[in-house]
Amino acid sequence: MIHTWAWIGWLISALVALSITRNPLYLFLILLCIALVGWTQERRLSSESSQTQNLLPFSPFKFVLVIITLSALFNAVISHFGETVLFSLPEWLPFLGGPITLEALAFGAINGLVLGGIFAAFTVLNLALPVRSLVRLIPRAYYPVAVITSIAITFIPNATRQFQHIREAQAIRGHRVRGLRGWLPLIMPLLVGGLERALGLAEAMTARGFASSEGGNQTSQTRLGMVLGLLMLFGGWLLRLIEGGQLLGIGLMILGITLIAAMLWSIGRSVPRTNYNQEIWRFRDFLVLIGSMVVISAFLLPIPWIDQSTLHYNPYPILNLPGFDPLIGAATMGLLIPIFIIKPK
């Protein structure tokens, strides 16, 4: 299994690439890499579990297609720019009247690709990491937030499984959904079961003394350090907006982030935590992280032999073919490294 922080690095690289470029060729390539990693992860989960169905409550591929379609249509009816007119809506329609252009459809579809890629990347992370691994990322200073987050994340999957069990039990009894009244035998058991689980969880947390200890409370020094760190971070951001203050602003922001991290570490030292399954950083995790850094470097850093002008694309005023740099395309393949590490049984 790949380390949690390696997956976080992979997610950050995918988000950076999706956020920087609007070239549809690169976006298609990034989305294809994410889809292949997600497909490999689904195969691994299917081989490890006897219940191969319902790994996700819906198809991510269909959802991405819906996002792209809706984004293209929305931009086409709102933005009436472009020279290739497909048809026109009546002018008396408020905000919608005017020409529907091919360029507006293309620009909306590109934005839909970005949104769909972000959703697909988080879907892969959800498949790859269990809830406990995501909760561990929350600083120990805010352990109540970690517990509440774990409860919130698992609420919808638990409710979905309970609804499926109720529907199967009612179907065995001969129940069929016909109209609104037919949903009552399904909704009422779901509501009652949810309340029983909530009460049982509250009693268990109270019996274990959740949030009743004094450990992890912030002292006046840590509060002052957090405030100073936030002020330094905000002041550095403002200095970056002033001409000639970029370097000083970046340094002040780094100091602020370092001070905030130190205060969080200081608060978290007083919060005991036991890890029953400690993750080990292996060589394969380095490979995933190196691939992620290659992707970020190709899309973000000004490398002389890479034509980063191809990252920018604008279909207006007339639709044209986007450029493509093979080096950027090859660097994007760094997102595929988890495929060679994830091995279905």
C-alpha cells in the first residue's frame, strides 16, 4: 500500500496541473492518467473484498461527463462571444438571449474538464486511503475535530448501506414503492436507525470522556504565537502585492507558516495518541513522490527547454487548435506511477 503522504503529494500534483493549464490536450491527458489510476485502485479493492459492487455510490465517469456537459451549456447560454455562431436565442430572454457560439461551448467544456478532473482526483484519493489515514492528517492539537471529521465522513456511507439493507428487507416482505406513500416504510426505519446510532455514539463518547480532559488546551503563549504567525502570514501576503517587496513578503510568509506549525506541534505534544498500525515510508513511496514533483516542475517552474506557453489556451475569438509540448506530456506521465505499484491480487 502506498504511504498516505505519497498519495497527498500525488493529489497536489494533479490539482496543480489542472489549475494551471487550460489546454484541452493536457487536460485530457491528466484526466486519462487519473482515470487509469482510479481504475487500478478499484480493481485492487474488488480483489480484496468479496463485495465487488457499490465501491462508489455512483459512476465517477458519468458524473464527469455530466459536469462537462452542464458547464459547456451554461457558458454557451451566458457568454455570447465568439465568431462561430451555431444558432441564436430570442433577444427578449433576460441574460440568455443572443447567439450561441462554438467558442463559448468549447470554453465551458474546458472548465468542465478542470472541475471533472478535480472531482476525479479526490475520488481516487477516497478509494486509495481509508478514513483513518485522512483523519491522521489533522494536527493532534485539534483531536476533537479529527473525531468529528471521521464521523462526518462515514455518515453518508453508513446511511447508504443501512438504506440498502432496509430496502432489501422490505422487498422480501413484498413491499413495492408506488408513489410518495411507498417511501414511508423505507424512510422511517432509516430515520429511527440513524437516531439510535447517534445516541449510541454519544453515550460511548461520553463514557470514554471525549473532550473532557484538559490536555491540549492552548496557553497564552501558544495563542500569542498563533496570532503572530497569522499576522506575519497576512503581512507577507500584502507585501507581495507591493512592487519591490516580493522577496521580503515571501520570507515573512515562510516565517509565519513556520511559527504556526511550531505552535500546533507544541499544543499537540500534550495530546496522547497511540498508533496501532504505523505506516512505513518505502522506496515505492519515493517513486510516487518523485513523479509528483516532476509533474509540478513541468507545469509550475520556468524550465528553459519546456514551452510553457502551450499551457495557456483561449478559444476566443475563433476556435483554433491548441499547442502541445511533448516534454510536458511526458512529464504528465508521472501521475501514472501508482499504477505500477498498485498490484491487484
